[in-house]
Amino acid sequence: MIETPDTSKPLPAAREPAAREPARELTPSPAKLRRVGLIVAVIALLIAAVGIVDRELKEHAVASWTNEQAVPSVSVVIPGRGGSAASGAVLELPGNIKAWHEASIYARVSGYLKEWNFDYGAHVKQGQVLATIETPDLDAQYAAAKADLDASRAKVNVARAAMEFAKTTYERWRDSPKGVVSVQETEAKKADYETGLASYDAAIAGVKADEGAVDRLKALEEFKNLVAPIDGIVTVRTTDIGDLINAGSGAGGGSAPLLFKVAEVDKMRVFVQVPQAMSAGIVRGMTADLTVPQYPERIFKATVATTASAIDPTARTLLVELYANNPDGLLEPGTYAQVHFDFKPNPNILTIPATALIFQEAGMQVAVVGPDGRAQLKAVTLGRNFGSDVEVLRGLSPSDRVINSPPDSLTQGQLVSVVSPPGSSSGGEVAKTAGAGALTGAGAPGGAGVPASAGATSGAGVPASAATER
């Protein structure tokens, strides 16, 4: 028999899973939650404090590095004494070489060139005929003048005869007994004699005038031959056979062409324009060396002969003339030369590089480093200028440390950092260290480097590019 379950009795309640019981046991208490929150807050504050302190340290390092870089680094030189070659006492100036004598030959008479006898580079002696000119017009004038002279001489003979006849007649009438001739007739014969005498004198004067014309044309006839006035070399010939020759010269605005030029080159003249500031060192008898481009390995000797003894107001230079022997003929007229003057050293004069000079409203100055490491500006009086170096006559002492190539922003009393000149071992080390500091920030206090990010900012840091250039 099958039993039917009794549905009238209530079913027993289901049991909760066993997993819920451990969950109730892990739930933190409120006090524990408060302790955990406090610990998290303290850790966050510590992290923020560390970040703030780190940033302050970096900003302080950047500021310190910037202040160090604001002090300019300068190199100094000690003034040199005198004008030795080492301090630039050799003065080199351009010069022009000219012949000892140079004759420009023009035609004195007009005509046609018949022939020329010497060409360029020919050695000629004084009096040798360089060329001959045909002068038909001059020849005709000369012949006419000689004919006029002959006519004048004939007139003199006629005038002499008339004068002598009048003289004899006058003497007869004057010496006649009284009452034979009248006084009036005697006076008339006297007047005839005086007229004849005057005619004779006029005829003689005409002869002299004609003789002068003949002599003048005869002298011009001799100018048909162009002769060398000096011993030398023919350097110019601008004419040829058959050319029409016009008398005159190019001097004074004339238009006549130059025909020949003869130069005496056994001895040469050298002309140099010396600046006024250096002219005091030029004295007569001073020797100089010449170099010319065509003979770069050859040195020619020259001696100062004279000066213009006056300063050119336009160029402010003194014209100096030197003599140079030229036995082998290597020096040629018109050559450009470099003239080297060697000035004697003066131990009482100081020299400094020209790059140390400061041009300001206060005048010429130099900057020196004082005992306290600060710049001092001194007014100076300059002497000769040798190009790279200059003489200082007043304003410096031999022990001064002169700043070479001072920065434009340098002022009186400004603190500077002295480094050794480039090329020395200490100078090289200083330059290397300064460069490393600028690039990596190793120069900051405490060894803290300048971060790349901080260096690149435009706030307290210095841009990395500017630090590199520095």
C-alpha cells in the first residue's frame, strides 16, 4: 500500500550555505577603517612633501648656476715692452716702384713718322735717334725764312750806301765857307743824312729779325729727329711709320700723343704713404726690405732718402721716398711692392693687442682686472698702430692685467672670472670645465645637476641651447 505524504505539515526551513558565515567574520570594523585612512593620508603627504622639496632644490640649483654664468669669463694679457718684432714693430705698407729717371717723349714738330729705330725693351744711350719725322711744311717755312734773310741783308747794303752818300754830302755843305751855301740847305742835308742813318739801322734790325726766324726754324728742323734724353730702356712706343704726328704734349691738357718713353732703371725710387701715427719713426738713412709679387723669395734692400715733411690732409699720411739699387734690372717701373720697416724697440713704450681696445664716449679705454677681481676701465693714449698690436704711451703699467676682447656689456667694477689664454694647459682645462658645467649643470652647488627639463624651461632655468653657446 502506497503511503501518501502528508502535505498538511509544514516543511523544515532550508539552511543557509556555509560560505556566508566566513564573510561575516572578514568585515572590518569602523575603527580599523579609520586607522587605514589615516595611514594613507600620511603617505600621500610625505610624497607631496618630498616632491616639493625636490623641486625647491632643483630651482635653487638652477638659480645658483645662472648666477655663476652671469659672471663673464675673460682672458687677460700682460702689456709687452718696446717695439720688438714679437710685439709687432715690423711695419708693412704698400709701395710703388718708379724709375730713377723717366722721360716721356713727344713730338716738337708736326709731320709724318718716317722711321723708328728702337722698339720696346731696347737699351738706348743718350743722344741716339729713336725716330725721324718728315716735315714738309716746316721745310718750306725754313726755306722761305732763309730767302727773307738774304733779302734783308741786301736791303742793308742799299741802306748803307744811301746813308754814306748823305753823310758825305752833309759834311761838304757843313764845312763850306760862310756865304757859299745857305743855312737852310745845310740843315736839309743834315736831315737827309739822319734819315739815311735811320733807314740803315732799320735794315740791320730787319736782318736780325730774319736771322731769328731762321734760327727758330733751324732749331725746329733738328726736332725732326726724336733722340733719347737719357741712358735707359724704351718702355713705351705708341707710333709707327706713316703716322700723322701732331706737335705738342699731353701735359697741361694737351691732346698730342705720347710717342716714346725711356726709363733709367739702374737705380729705382720707391714711394710709400706712411700713416701719420707712424710717421715719427721714419728717419733718413733708415733701411727697409722690399718684396714684389713676381719674386716672392727675393728680398731687395732700400734706404729712406727723404720725406715730404708734410702730412697729406686728405689721407693723413706722410709721403716717404726710398732708393733701391737695381743692378740686375729685376725691379721694374710701375711695380707694386710691400715695404717692411723695422722700427727700433723702445722699452719705455707698452704694446697691447688691438682687440683689447674699448671705443666709448669717454674716449679710448682698456679694461684691466683689479686685485679684487673686478674690471677697471682706464683711459689710454695710443702711439703707433701696427695692425694687430698698438702702442700705449700713457694710461697703463707693465703689471696691469689687460682684458683681451672685452665683452660689450662690461662695466666699471663688474665682477669677472679670469681664465688663461687659449692654448695654455690651464686655459684649456678651464674652458673644458666651464663647457661641461654649462651642458650638464655640474657647477651647481651640492653636485646637483640642472635637469634637461629645467634647463629647457623659460622660467628659472637657462635654455639648453643658450647654455651650450655660453
